[in-house]
Amino acid sequence: LTLAEGLDIQGKLVFEDQKGGYELTVETPFVIVQGELHMMSTSQIVNSNVKYKFIMTGTQDVSFASVDSNSQICTTTNPCNVGKKPIAVAGGKLAIQGLPTDTPTWVPLHDVVLANAN
């Protein structure tokens, strides 16, 4: 999917977990999240079978005007510059789940030290 004009999410965009389902590659110069972006995939990655992939394109700085919570900060007359190829969360919500929910999110430090001692 090529979005040459960029992706400015002002509502809610959900990429659901589809067991053995679709894969999606998005080519875009920017992603601005002013609403909600949810991406879920708990499939095991084997041989680079990544479910969702963003390829950031373009060489120009990106500016945007906010719609809600930051509307007095980044305006149409004074837009906010977020640089080149940004993925910016601007008053919105970004939720990414790339592993099963029962995956440990931390490891005790002594386990790491002992594992590397051999």
C-alpha cells in the first residue's frame, strides 16, 4: 500500500491479529497519530514473515497542524515540524502488540549475568 501523501490518523486505525492472515507493507513519507493506531500480531516470526512493515520514504521535513488536544500548539498558521520520515504520536495513542500476551517483559538481572558467564 503506497500512501504518497502520508498517513495522518485522526480517528482509529486497527490492524488486527489474523492467524495466518494477511501481511501489509505501507510505503509513506510520514505517520502522524492524532487518533489511535493499533497493530497486533502474535504470529511467530520465521524467515522474516513480518505481518506489518512500514517503509518510510521522502526527503522533506514534515509539518502538521493538530486537530484536538494539541490544536492550540500546532496550528495551520504555526504548524509543528516533526522532521524527515517521522512516526509521531501527537496527542494520540499508539498500541503495538508484537508478541503473545504471556511473553515475559523483563528478565532478572542475575539471569542475564549468569547466562553470559559461560
